[in-house]
Amino acid sequence: MTVERYTLAPGYEIPRLLRGGWQLAGDHGEVDRRRAIADMAQFVAAGVDVFDCADIYTGVEEIIGEFRAGEPRLRVHTKFVPDLAILSQVDEAYVRRINERSRQRLRAPALDLVQFHWWDYEVPGMLRVAGWLARLQREGLIRHLGGTNFDTGHTRQLLDAGVPLVSMQVQYSLLDRRPAGTLSDLCARTPLRLLCYGTLAGGFLTDHWLGAPEPQAPSNRSLVKYKLVIDDFGGWTKFQELLRLLRGIADRHGVDIAAVATRWVLERPHVAAAIVGARYAAHLPQHLKVFDFALSDADHAAIDRLLAQCPGPQGDTYTLERDRQGRHGRIMKYNLNQGENR
């Protein structure tokens, strides 16, 4: 098994599987910090040498930074996500303080990739703040800039303003195919590439849920979030039909459902990498099987036939989640930084 690589920007190559850090924030259960740090070495040794995190993931930059201090091969993608409550107050000094805080937490003289997010397009300042991030890049404090959860129109605004985005991190899976629309068209005309989270829908796109009854009270916020996506996909019956199809494909390739679901995303146009969340390295061997096979034309045709019956969430990327009164928006947490001292 060889981990596939992708040139995201000139001179910057990443593995096509990134280790996500959200599960280290504790929302999925208590985290054994010592074990989590020790297990990080297994990812790097396997070739998964880029980790993804965010300034708003409680304690995660610090955990990764502790490991990174002894592992110079590791690159880290983080985010800049100013709280919704303070968007109108964000100034250049704030941007610099958050950048410095992330560098200190990650024990990095410069941040490898900073992914910018702006909660509310109606609040002025998005382009101005992105410009300050670009200034930090020119000063050598950020190596590459990306975005996260921008729709196509606002991504185009950032690019047209000269913000040198190399990537956009978006939710993309068999269940949620919104990035395949206009955002993918924009990628076709620019160097922008997609980094994809939610490829396993919080664990729903795994063998664990094949034949399982529909959950009435999902056990964590990720499952609540992705159960809404399943409802939009076509409901539990269609979801089970998808899992049965994926299980048949997985059997032909000697892998599991998760590998097929991830492989499908990696084979979509303009996708650079998929992000797989993990507290520990227990499932790393299964994750790596995604590089042992490719989907056949027959596999794609069978999947396409089912997906044609199941629209999934509609609209541009992250539009549903931005409606704070809607089903998807009501469950979001918008003020996780709680100011720069969190």
C-alpha cells in the first residue's frame, strides 16, 4: 500500500488522506491525551503526514503541537474562524493575535495552511479580513491560504479580490453532493481544489450501520448533523439501500464500506484529499485500504443509478447550515472561540 499524494500548490504536496482533529476536542467522548499523542506517530509513519484542526477545536492545536515538537515531518492545516458574535469587530490586530496563538499552540514558526471561515455574509468585512490573512502570508507567517464552507459566489469574490486560496474545505460525501455543482465548476477554471470532510457522514457510512434500526436519538452532535443529511438523501430506507450496494462493491474489492465511500469522494473531480477524523490509530489500517483499489466503471454506474433517485441536501455548499432558523443551522455552534482568550 502506497499513500497517494497530491500537489495542492507549487512545492506543497499532501497525502490524499488527512487525519482530522475534531474528535480530539472531546465531543465524541473523553480523550486519552497521552495515547492520542503517541498514536500520531503511526499516522506519520504510514504517510499520513498532514493533520487537520482548527482554532475553535478545544485543545486540539495544543495536543498536535505537543506531538509536532518532536516530529518535523508533520504539517498541520488549521483554521481561522472568528466568532459570529464578533464578526463586525474583527480588526487586523485580532487576526494577528489569533495567528500568533495558533503558531504558539502548534509550536510552528509559520502555519502550513490556514483555512478562513466567515459565518455571516451580511456582516461586512470578509474581504478585508481575508486580505489581512494574505498579508500574514506575505510576511511568512502563513505558508498557504484556504477557505472552509464558503459557497461558490463568495469563493469567487475572494479569488477575484486576489486572495490566493489553494483549497476550499467542504462537506462532501455520497449523501451530500453539493460541492459537485457550481463550486466544482469554479475549481475547473481555477487552481482551487477541494479538501473534503464528512466523507463517512460521522460514521454512518460504515458497516456498523448496515441493517441497523433508524436511531431516534443520535448519541453525539455529529450523528445528529449527519442524520439530517440522511433524511435529505431520501430517508433511512434509501440509506440502507445505499449501504447494501456499497457492501457488495466492498466485497468485490476486499475492503469495507468506509473505504468504498472514501474512494468515491477521492475519485470526484477536483478533490485533493479526504479528511478522516480519528481520536486514535486503531482504525488506521482500514483507512489506508482506500489506496489498495479503484472503483470500476461498473461500480460507478451502479452508484450513479442509486444516487439519481436520492437528491441529498440541495443548494450551494453550506447554504443550509447558514440558515440559523433551519433544521441544519439550528444545531450549529457559532461562537466557539469566545474571544481570543479561549
